[in-house]
Amino acid sequence: MVKSRAVIITAISVSIWAQSAQAAVPSAYQLIAQTTGVPPVVLYAVALQESGKTIHPKLHRPWPWTLNVAGKSYYYANQHKACTALHIALKAHNPKNIDVGIAQINWGWNPGVFASPCEALNPYKNLTAAGHLLRKHYRASGDWNVATGLYHHPAGGHIAARYQKSVAQRLNTLRYITTTQK
């Protein structure tokens, strides 16, 4: 009886936290998360982890025109500049070493997800692809935290666990922001 009551209280607490954290998530993420079956706060935390950029000292947001080429991140002022750089990178590097857009979808490991390289820089299409990947990993693992790690490194292991921990820290920060804004 006590154990089942604790489980119910925990479930209610998580639900309340998820609802309050969702308030800190921009509406585009909420819409895409709804269509892909992913908690909005998870999708937003992954985007922050993947392409987060400090806009000014107190504003850190996902940046849609981000590339990671061979382990180095590049942030571009607009989609056109990022698209030009992406085409250059695809000629010079193995596509499996190129992550594209707001959710850093790997071009080489995810062939056919986008109609063209520059389409991957469309934030809505990029986030939709991320949502589908997260949902796939959730179906395999049954755990959203594990799914975030597998999103980054599908083979699992310590690389996925390290990434999972980083996303969990972002989730905790989002929870803190929503509770202090009330």
C-alpha cells in the first residue's frame, strides 16, 4: 500500500513537472513533439544540447543554422550561408562526419531523411526528423532518458550515457527555470 502510494505520488509529480517544463518550451517544439509522439521538453532539451548558442549572456537557445563538421561546430547567420557551407563540407568530408541543423541530424547515417542537404537546415523538418529518431529509440528502450543517449550514439555504451547525462542536466535546468518563473 505504501509502495503503491509512493509510485502514484511520483507519477503525479513527474506529470506536474512535465506540464510546467512544457511552458518553457517554444510552441514550435510543442507542435512537432505532438506530431512525432515525443515529450516537448525532451525534444527541446536535445536541440539545446545539439545546437545551443548563447545569443547574449542570459539567453541560450538552439540555433537552426548549425553544422558540425568532423567534430567542430559552426554557427551561421542565416540558412543560405549554412547551406553554402554544407555543400562545401559534403565535398570535403565523409558525410558520416557531418551533423546538420538545429537537432544536428547526421547526414551520412540518416540518408533519405531530407530531399536535399539544404532541406536539413529547415528547423521544422530537422526537428521532425529528430522527433522521429527519438521516438524510435524510445520504442526500443522504453525510457526517454535512454532514448536521448541512443539519439546521439545508437550503439549505446559510455558515449550514449555521457550524452544522456548532459541532456538530463538540460532537463533539470528547464525544470528550474519554470519553477522560478511562477
